[in-house]
Amino acid sequence: MHKRGCTLVVIILGMLWSAVGVAEPVVVFGSFTEKDNALEYLNRVEARIDEQVRIVETVINERRFYRVVVGIADTSDAQLRQQALNAGFKDVWSWVSPDAIIEVKASPDLLSQGEGQVVATHSSGIALASDTVRKDPYQMQNNSKLRANAQTNISGYLKSYVVAQDAIANNFFATNTIYQAQNSGRLMLETFTDNTVFQLHYELSPLSVSRAIGGDLQSYNIVGDNYRVSDIETSLTNDLSSKTQFYQNLDRLNVQWRLGAGNLTIGRQAIAFGGARFINPTDVFLPFDIRTFNTEYRTGVDAVRFQKPWGDLGEVDVGVVLGAGGKRDRSAAFLQVSNNIGGKDYALAYIEYARQSLVSLSLQTEIGVMGFWFEGAFVEGDVDYFRGSTGLDYAFSGNTFGMIEYHYNGAGIDNTDRYLSLYDTLPYQRGGVFLLGENYLLPSFSFQVTPLLTLAIQAIVNLDDASGYTSLSAEYNVAENFYIDFAAYIFVGDDLTVGASQTPVLGSEYGANPNMLYSSIRWYF
């Protein structure tokens, strides 16, 4: 989330940082009670993020904490958060620190020995009522803001994707080149008090298509009713045959209370599980299709959730996610326990949903100079299956980063003739599964040409039917909070055909998809 809402407090603190070096808008990657743990985590962040990583020392309720941070003076909050997500850091949060910076980055050698030089120390002692040490996206307000009874931030974005979709010609139907304009405006309001957070996100998304295409747009996410008790009307357009449609999404509406034992959140919120980079087998709550363009904010679900810190790096996360009408067969319950043991991040999760029981284990660690992850989930109930993802990442240099992941989808099949029938099955209706085959390979490579220009290539290959696609993209930071993107999606595989009963049959998972080019502009406020 972009917590840069132009408040007077942020401006004043930013000016103070520039003048005397004691306050800076930052993104926090982790918070620790032991400096050695913070130093170890700093090394992990530094290996994957091409920015200057530092440690902030702060005192909260007479207890000292060490936060691993990256400044956003030169890199915008939005860009840094996306870098963090691409590198596997999912729970980062924004913060404006009134406290001192500990310059532990004296040299890589010193860091590897757990040493650092304290340049300045200062603590205000003003803090949240219960500032926990877990990586919590709600812990992003600086202490000085809490001196008032309430602080309200208003932020958001405007995005526009102009898409050219290649002509389609197969045995079932044919079209000329299709043009799309996918637009989205998101307004985010968040109010903070000493121990309460109120969050409201609303998104309005006009979609214009040059002609009807006879199917869903995988690159465009229209929110359904899964895991929401009730909802506002998704479509604002009376004429559903119109080439221009208006969609809306009340994506966040929740209140969080900071209690002595942890954080309690009630309402519409984002919930995600798993440590894999591309496909998370544990994630059953409205994951995006990987062909979707705008995936910056995860779709909110209606839930009651309690998160309790466990040591420096651990957490116990338990909750109930409510579906349509609060009915049991449309709802879910979950428990996740995570911690760092011997420098390795472990997470064990249990989820009950739609008469299904899911048990998963995930691991994130290093193998030499490479990052490694594994995530496996067993599902038992009306439909039994296993899904697993494992992969490696490696920083070739300070501005070059690569990842590769293998995914096994036990809910899928290797018979292309039955692909379309899968969409009516339980894993695809309620279990967050969207891939049709069984075996997949997902490589990606990114290169930061300049601080303002990043190039990336990513692919997904269905190893069973030899289909897949490659995305080539470029992102340019035109000005502060303003970005331009260019991308091409190139698909390969056997095309759609007509079956014996004159029904469509997929020759492969991706072969029927037309190639696409798009350009987008994004502005954050």
C-alpha cells in the first residue's frame, strides 16, 4: 500500500531527514529484538534488493527494536514494494521513523561477521500500544503520528492499460485484432489511533473492448462472490452488451485492534499464504491468474483474523473466512504457524474449506549463494490431490536477478480434451486452482538497466502439452510516483478445435490465447 498520502507530518519529517539525518520515509522488511537477528536478515535483504539496506533502532514501550529498512527517498514506495514482492518479501510495510539510523552497512565483510558501527542513537519513546516484532503491514505509521487522537491517510492510484490483442482464427470462431482499454482508479483511506486501524479501499474500473470476444479476459480480474458474505453490485453498467463496462470493487473494509497479545482484524481484508514465488499451493483465497495485468493488490475477503507474534520471526495466524451468506459450505477456517529455525523460515498451515481439508508445509532458506523455497499442500475431502512448488533464485549482480520454479498441480490432468470440464470442479470453484495441466516450469529474469528503467522476462511452460507463454516487459519511472510500462505476451501451443458434439475443445492450455501487446501508465498519490 502506498502510505505516502501527502500529510504535513510526512513532509516535515522528510525535511528533517534531509537536514539533520534523523528521520526518513522507509520500507520495513523486518523488526527484531536482537541486533544479531537483524544483521542476519539484513544480509538476506541486501542479497535480493538492489538498494541500500540499513537498520533503524527504536524504543517502544521501553523495549528496544532493530528494524531492517530501505529508504524511499530515491526509489518510490510503489517501486520498492514491487521489488520486494518480486524478491519474495511479501509482508513489508511503510514507516516514517523519528528514530536514529544505525549505519551497519560499513562493508559486506563486516556485515558477514555481524559487526556494525553505530553512527547515531536517539529514541523518542512514543510508540504504538502494542508494537509487535512480526512483519505486519499495519505497523506502518511513525510514532509521532500517534500523538494525535487519530491520523487519516488518503492515497491511491490511477492506472490505464492500452492493449492490442492479435486476431483469432481457429475452427470454432474468428476475430480481427481486438483493442482494449483496461482502466482502474483506487482510493485508499486509512485512519490510525493508538491501538486501532480502520481501512477502506474502493476501486472503480472502466473496461472498453473494441468488440465482444466470446469469453473471459484472463488479463482482467473481475471480482466474484467467493469468500465474501455480501457485496456491492460488481457491474455498474445496465447494458451488458455494451463495449464499455464499469466495474467496482469494495476491496477493503476492516478494523484492526492492537491488543496486548496480538492483532485482531475484522472485515474485508487481504489474506495470503505460502512462500512460493509464482504459484502458491496453500493459497485458496482468490489468487490471481498469472496472466492478469493488474495484480498489485490482492483481492480482499471477509474474515475475522487474529495474529499473534511468536519470538522475533514467528507468528501464529488463525481466522475464519466467510462466504456468501456466512454459510458453512461457502466459508473457511485456517491456522498458520510460522517461525525461523536455524536460519530457515518454516510455515505450517491447516485450512478447512468447502468440505475439504488442506495441510501444507513451506520452507524458505539459502543454498550457498542461491535462495531456495519449497511449498507443498495436501488436500483431502470430496476431491483429493497434492500441489507443490519449489524453486531457486540468484542475484547475478547488483542489478540482475533470476528465478525459476517448478510447480506440480495434482488437481489438473494431462488430457487436453478434458481441460474445460475442470472449471466446474471443486478445486477450481473453491480451491484457488486455475492451472489446467499437472507439470509446469516458470523461469523469470530481471535486469535494472538504470535506477529508472527495469527490463524483465517471465515465462510459464505447461510441460504436459508443450504450451506456454512468455512475457517481455519494460518499466520506466518517468517521475516521482509516475510509471510507464510496455509489455508483450507471446503464446505457443495447439489451438482450440471443435469436438464431436460441435463443442470447443482446447488443443493445449495456452495455444488458443492470442498474442498481446500493451502499454500502461500508472500514477500513485
